[in-house]
Amino acid sequence: MIKLSKSESQAMRGIAILAIVLHNYCHWLGKMVQENEYQFSERNVRRLMVELAHPSWELIAHLLSFFGHYGVPVFVFLSAYGLVMKYERLPLAEDNQESALSFIWKHYKKLFLMMIVGYSAYVMVDYMTPGPRRYEFWNVVGQLGMFSNLYKDPDHDIWPGPYWYFGLMVQIYFVYRLIFYPQKLQSNKWLIGGLFIVTLFAQLFFLPEGLALQWYRYNVMGSLPVFIAGVLFARYNRFNEPTRTTYAFLAIASTALIFLFSMWFTTWIIVPFLICIGTVAIVKLLPQSLMNILSWVGGISAAMFVCHPITRKVIIPISRHGDLFAGLLLYIVATIVLAIIFKKVMALIK
């Protein structure tokens, strides 16, 4: 059976958060290739191909801008894996002690305490730096309640943008406890498989650049296929542990397919699964020294996610009007240092 150790899971979180943090910096630089995250744009693909055909040092930032958002499905996959390992390896009597309301409230409160620390700090920094956001009452309420993903136009209603993930996780906890919890559907593989197929392929019935697809992928339906894959992997995988050669092949093959499948709308919906496969394979191949570093970064990943919009707002002018890589370096260093502080603050208010 393929298992992810705690250090391997943390290292995957470390890779994912670095990808997300760097992506959310680079795609704010207007000249960088934009990502296909909530919608699929052929223009973005063509721009990426142009940059690949005429490479420069800025290609690194273009690739981070285009592909970095795929750290999100890694977190969704790990959330599913972690929920199964935590709640489905307990004795049934112990498992039944927590009600659905208690389960959802506990996880909602955890997300809220993380979000409110970063959101409060971000709003203050936003108004002390050029170009502050014009905040509207119901947008603020939706963010504080972590339900603004459900608004008609979440792409413009959620601010700061990365905080859409809090609303997604609230929905995931609801879905897991009310549908996927062991007493519900653990034995009903057909229904789980049906949900997987429907939510995955339903995306193909939307216009690639339409607002309907954007709304779909901002909410749990867009992430449910990867979440289900994580649940199934944790519950049912009986594969023998592959050799390092096999993991190397999976890492190379998945990387190649990620590039290839990102070119067309019909294959684009498969890319998140390849990202998860490739990340697992890479972590299994890491030397221990690098594993330790990435595992440590994974340990502060929640705090990095919460605080990186703040450091981005302050530092990004360096890259916009000066040295791209000096700004990137200062940004990642400042984000890690601030994350260490935020982690201590969040621990105090739990």
C-alpha cells in the first residue's frame, strides 16, 4: 500500500504553498502570462507558447504565473487524505461521538480564526499603501462569513483574491461530513464514482471563458473530483510501494502530460490529477535534506497562505518598477518571516 508519511505530506504542502505564493505574486505583474485557473483561455496558452519559443530569464516568472495555482489541488487532495486518516481510522464508537454540527463548527472556527488574523492585517496594510480596495458591505460580510464564493461574481467579490480558498474549504468540510463520512457513503463506491464523473465532466458543458464555469470552479463542484480522488486513494489504494525508478518515471511523465494537457480545454480538466501524481512522485524522490526543508515550510503553510497577500501588496512595486528577481526574493523571505509571526499569533487565539 502506498502511504504518505507525515513528513511527506508536509513536504507536499511545502511545495504547494511555495507554488501558490509565487504564483500570486507573478500573475500580478501585468506582462506575465496569465493562468487558466477558473476558466480556459486559448490566448493564455498561445502566450505561453510564445514565451517558451523565445526564452529569457523572465520565463521562470511566466511559468510560475501560469502553473503555480495548481498548488490548490494538492492541498485539496491532502485535505481529503488527512480527513480519511483522521476520522476513518478510529473505532466506530469513538467515531460516533462527534455530531455533524460539532464537526462542521470545529472546522469552520479553525478556518475563521486563520482568516480573520490575515484579513484584518491585510485591510490595514491595503489602506496604508497605494491603490487600496474599495470595500463594499456585503463583500466584507461574505468574506468574514466565508461564503462569498457563492456570490454571482466571486472573481470580483472576494478580496484579497487568494482568500477564496477559505470558502472552498468550508464547503469541502460540509460535503465530507454530510456525504462522505464513513457512516454515509464509505461502502457506496458507485455513488462516489458517479459524483466524480458528473462533477469532472460537467465542466465540458460550460463555455471555456464563460462566467458559469468560473463560478463552478470557485465552488466545491470544481474541486470535488480531486477531493474524491484523495478520499479513494486514502481508503482503497492497495498498490505495492513503487520503486524509485517508477517514481522517477511518474514524475517525468506527469510533468510532460501537465504541459501537453494544458493546451486544450477538454484535457485541461485532467491536469489537477497529474499535478497530484507528480507531487507525490517528487516527494518520494527527495533527498532527506531537501525533504526536511520542504517539510518545515509545509509546517508554516497555513500562516504563509494567510499572510502572503500582505507582503505581496508591499513588495510587488520592486518587481514592477525595478528588479523582478530582487522583488521575488524579498517577497518570499518576508512572507516566511511574517508567517512565523502569524503562526504564533494564531496559536494564541485558538
